[in-house]
Amino acid sequence: MANIDNHVTTICPFCQSNSLVINNGDGFWWAECCACHGRGPRASSREEAQYGWNQVSGNMQLLQMMINQAPSAFVVKDTDGRFVFANSRFADFFGVSIDDMIGKREHDFIKDEKLAEFYHETLSRPLISGQAEVLDEQVIDPFSYKPRWFRSNKVPITLGADKKPMVFMVTHEITELKNAHQELQAKERRFLQAMMASGEAMWESDNETLNIVFGNEEIVNILGLSTPQTVFSREEFESLVHPDDRASFNREVFEILPQQGRTSFQHRLLRKDGGEAWVRNRIQVTERDEQGEPYRFIGSMRDVTKRKLAELELQMTRHELEQTNSRLESLVEQRTSELVELNLELQSLARKDSLTGLANRMAADEYIASEFARLKRGHNPYVVMLADIDHFKSVNDTWGHALGDKALMHVARLLRQNLRSSDLVARYGGEEFLIIIHTDDLEAAHQLAEGIRRLVELTPLNDDVSMTLSMGISAACGKDSSHSDAIARADAKLYEAKSAGRNRVCSAFPVND
């Protein structure tokens, strides 16, 4: 039977309480926390028990320090909903200290009751189910209320001599990873859409098998298959090559491709119905082994049977062949560059405003940063103009967003038609436009802005809707620390134009009235 020797005041490393007793019984001594019943190691004397407890406390402090430096958040919670342990990473998420959390519930430091209940239910699920959880979960930031993603491992555990049920969680934020994954998925969707438009079948090979990764319908049509087939052994696919083309096929694949890393050629395939199909095969080496030999490839295949038959027919007469030869070469070149053009188009679309067709903010920022670098080197002075459609919200509110979109396209068209091709006009956000004029004639730049303003004022969208512009102008300066300085000055002048009654131009440099 245990006897309490005396009460000692010290800090428990497990629950941070300050109530500790030294017990003895059955010839042993041990230290025990009166709050959480955490125990130190058994000893043969009271002094050794106290020493053992101090060692545990020191080790726990070291462990706490290490856990606080960890990139993941750690927390332990009991069945009463109180936090028993947390590291600084977890406490920082709620904007409190560790001491403010221990022994408290979410409702004690989160003002939003619904949000506090959400955190409580999310963390307490393993206590109810008795099952561990490993999952990616989305939670709401308690300050910004924006969603954030975490990869969490929640495990029901027991602590103390009384085996009190608790839940232990380790979680690590993966918001950036999730966003990157979503962006990658969007790019993959755009790529598949581009490939679908190209009418090609994509395949990959590892020297043993050929896998169709996109365009099953194209392969079915080319080979005359009754059912889709996505995997071919190397021998099976080579057996589909027309016997008369196997020599040239092998030369392209086993001689030219290893040397040049890519090849594009045409050959015939044997169809299941006994016919033949001409295909254009493009192949590129993607991986090589330690000896430099290719062992992984990617390629695309297009049915060119109709074109090949047309070529054979055109060979009937030399005159017809000479007339059509240039067109055929042009067609081959055009089709060869289709994927490249699609990729360039995707890049261009990423820098264009989808509504107006103007450059978007990203493209504008890249352009002005480049021009500022040239200005710093003593080249190409330029003027920044910010133009904003006055009372644009009333257009949307009165006539609807569809007409509002037409109004934006109308203004964009007027701007583009009245600026040089060497100048930049971009939709900078909402109803605001950014214009970059390459000139060092500030008076001329101001007059150009006035001309644009008057043009918009005198060119209504229709009988019911007319618009005006407020504009701010600033010249970029070699003393500017950043390309954004000139934009900031132009923005200030735009605000001045708005405050002065709108439908006017305000410049950040002197002009003659």
C-alpha cells in the first residue's frame, strides 16, 4: 500500500501543474503529479525518486523544445475537450501561447462559436470512433477565414495511471502543395484539350510495351479495332507495321532515334480488317540508361491515310504533282508545328484578358518591369497612364453585366485603335486600364491622353449608354527604385482626377493648358 511522504511544489512536465507528491510502498519510492497522475521512475529512496523526477522533467523540457522547433503541429486533447499538450506551431495557428491553451477548450480563446465548435469536432472524432485518422483536411483560418489544407494524423491514446482516453494529433500544412496540385491538374486539362483538338493519339514506351495514354478512339480508327486497346507489347506493335515498311521503321527507331533523340516519319500499319493505314509517327527519347541507350520514349501518331492516298493519285501526272507539292509540304510543316502552336497559344492566352483580348495584369507587369530595366540602362523613356471608366458600377447595376462587358470591350477597342502597335494597353483590373507610351515628350503624352478621354466621351456604346474616363499620368524616372513607382504616381493622379469631378486627365508633371 502506498503512503504519501509529503507534498512538493514543482512544475509537472506533462500537464504543467505545480502539485507533486513523493509516494512509497512495497519498498519503492516514486514521484507522482496530483493533477494528471504522471509518474516518475521507481527508486529505492525519496531522494532518488526526486532525482528521477527531475531527470524526467529535464528530458521533457528538452523534448518540448525540440517539438516546438518542429515544422509540424503537435497537440493532445482529453475527453473533456481540454488541451493537455500543444507545441508552439499549433498555438501559433490560433494566435495564442501554449500556456493560454493548456487546460482550455477552443471556445475559451476563439470568439466565433461556430468556428470553435468546428475545430473541436474535427479534433475529437477519433475519441468518438476509437479509430485513427490519416487524412488531408481543409480548415478555416481563424483570422483570415480563408481555407487552408493540412495533412493530419489523429490517434486515440491513453495517458496516466488511470489510462485516461485522449487524442493525439500531428499535422502539417500542405496548402501550397494543394494549390500547386490544382494548378498542375488545370494545366493537364488544358493539355488534354489541346491534344483533343489536334486529333493525335499519344503513346509512351519502355522498350517492352507501348501504352496509349491519350486518343484511344484514334487508335481504334487507325487499326480498325472492334474494342479499344491501350497496351501493346513491343513485338505485337512491330508486327502491325507493314512488311514493306519494317526496314525503314527499324532504321528510324533503332538508328536515327538513338543518335538524334527524336524522329518523325510515316509508315503503314496493318488494320484488323485487312486494310492498311498510313500514319505519321513522332517519337522522342525521354530517358536513357547508364550506357546512354534510350529505354523510355513518348510519341504521337496521326492517321494520314487520306493524304497519302491523295499523294499516290497525284503521282499519275507530273504536272499535278508539281502543282500540289508545295501545298503538301506546307501542310506537313503546318501539322508538324501544331502542338508547338497550341502551346504558344496557351502561353498567349495566359497573358491575355479573356473579355477584351488586351494584355492582362500579369503580362502588363512583366512588360513594364522589362521596360524599366531598359530605362535604367539609358534606353526607351516611357510614360505610364492609368485610365478608369467613370461610374462603371452604375452601368452594371442599370443595364446588367452583359452590357457592362460590352462597355469594357468598347473602351478597349477605342484604346487599341488609337495607340501605336509599339505601345502597350492592358486591362489592369475591373474597369481600369494601363497604357505604356514610349516617349520623352511629356506634353505630347498629356495631349494624347486628352484625345483618348475625348474620344471615349464622344463615342457612346449605344443610344442609352455613354461613358467617360478619368486618367492619371506619370513619366517613369531613372531615379525610381522600382517599375511600380511610376504606376503609383499615375494611380495617385487618377485618384486626383476622380476627386476633382471625373472625366479629366491629371498628370504628375507640368503641362501647358
